Amino acid sequence: MTKWPELAREIADTVLFPVADSVDADGEIPSSHFDALAADGFYGIAALGEGGPSSEELVEVLETLCGGCLATTFTWMQHHGVVGALAASTNTSLREQYWDGLVSGTIRGGVAYAGAIPRPPLLWAKRVNDGYVLDGIAPFVTGWGIVDVLLVSARDEFDNSIVHSVVPVGEAPGLTIEELPLIAARGSNTVRIVFDAFEIPDTDVCAVVSDEQFQSTQLPGLWLNGAMAMGITRRAVTELADLGVDADAFEEQAARARADLDAALRGGGDMSAARARASELAIRASAALVTATGSRALVGSNTPERLMREATFTLVAAGRPEIKTALVERLSGY
């Protein structure tokens, strides 16, 4: 066991969770949350390779932090998409421009994948001299005003390849920003971005990959995002135990849900079904906590009602149509 799970528990219990309800109510994440993650090296874990956490430790870190403050962790999780993209990029000047700052956390990143994933895509890239022009929508972009750079993915209208670029965050010609009033994790500053002839020079392009290559990267992301629901379940179980409620059944179900997620990553199961099971469990564990808490849970800005909304958030956030179908079937009792 390395230091990472222990460090995550310390940050979750002493920095994140004590103010999670007020962060949710205010809709603003203190910069000190991100500073704490950076100080302990969490912005660079995706760059550590064999020196970083194992896969088991990584999901423990993510679940622990999500159970501390979903808004903070959901925002921070996006950063590693930028790190991973630049680690694999042949654009050495772009990597050198941002790498040290991304690893240390002095530069913080976000991602805009969702425009390239649907069929047909929502965000198109058109090749022009010395770069690309983007038109369309990135429907769900987290961290606007918090992060410094954004990994933008768009589908080439000519050959169906995926164009990944790293661009500075801020007002620019060809961008329209629309704030999304989320039911949970509002402090994540999640927005919808409309691109209208937005220019990307070749110097900002980190990779152009085939659709097959792009699809091959999606399974690990779906696995990692399952940690949101698992983290909420973890916190609900802890809170139930603090109320004197026997939560052993939920702990056993959580262990099985985690095993399903891990098996699906290895090719031994269905990731959509595993994600659906994790989110359904988060809903039930949070509902049990609301019930056990009683009427106090009906008053805003308390942990049980926040976890209930966050569990609902995981039903859709970072999802896919197949996950939605599996969830509807589970919730329908099929």
C-alpha cells in the first residue's frame, strides 16, 4: 500500500467533508481544496506511471475524495484527461509548454469530450491552413473559471478522426458560454460551450486519432467515473453507522459493485451494467440515510439531502446511452 489512499483520506476528512454542505449551498469551491490536492501531489498522479497508485489504490483515492466533496473531486478528475493526452502527444512543444505546471497543479486542466462522443457528433472540426476550425457544441464542460486549459475533442468532418487540442480557458472569439444550473456539484462550474468558427492553430493540437483509437480510451474513463457513485455510497454508509444503523448489507453490496466495475474493466463483465448497479446502490444508500435521519433531512444544506442529490447526479453524469438503458431497467425492477 502506498501513501495515496492515506493522503486521500486525510484530505477528505479534514479539508473536504467538513465544509461540503456549505460548498454545495454556496456553489463555490474554495481554492484551498485544490491547493491541498496539489500540495500532496494529486495533480500529477496520472504522470507517475509505475511509481503512482495501483488501479486498486486509484479507485480507493477517487471514491474517498468523492465521498469528501463531489464538486471538488469531479472538477479535479477532469485534469487527468489533459495530463494523459499530453503524455501521449508527439507535439513536444505543446507538452513542454504545460507539462510541469500540470503535474505540479499550478496549471489546472479540464476536458471537453462530450461533443465528439455522440453519433452524430455535436462538435465538428474542419481542416484549414495551419490548423482547424471548430463548430458545434460541447454540452458538458466542468471547471470553467477554475481551470486554466481545456482539452477539446472534436470529430473531423472529412475523415471521422478525432482532433484533440489544448487551449487556454477564457473569453475568445467564436466561444459562447452558457452556465448549467446543476442539481448537485454546482461549485464545479459546469457549462455548455457553443463554438462558432473557433480557430485552433496546429501548435495547440496534441493529437489526431482514428475513431477506433478514440473508442478504445473510453472504457477506462467509464470505470473511473464509477467512483463517483461508489464514493457517495461510502459516505452514506459512514453516516448511517454514525447514526447507529447497521449498514453491513450496504457494505457488502458496495464490495460486489466495485468487483463488477473492476471485472468489466478487465473484459470480464458489462461496464454499462456495472455502472448502473453502482448508481442504483448510491441512490438506495442515500435514501436510507435520508430516512434514518428523519425530518432534519428535509431541510436544505445538510449531508443526507446533498448525498441524495449527488447520487441522482451520478445516474446521468459521465454516462452513455447504454448505461441509461441499464439503469432504467434496474430501476424498473427488470
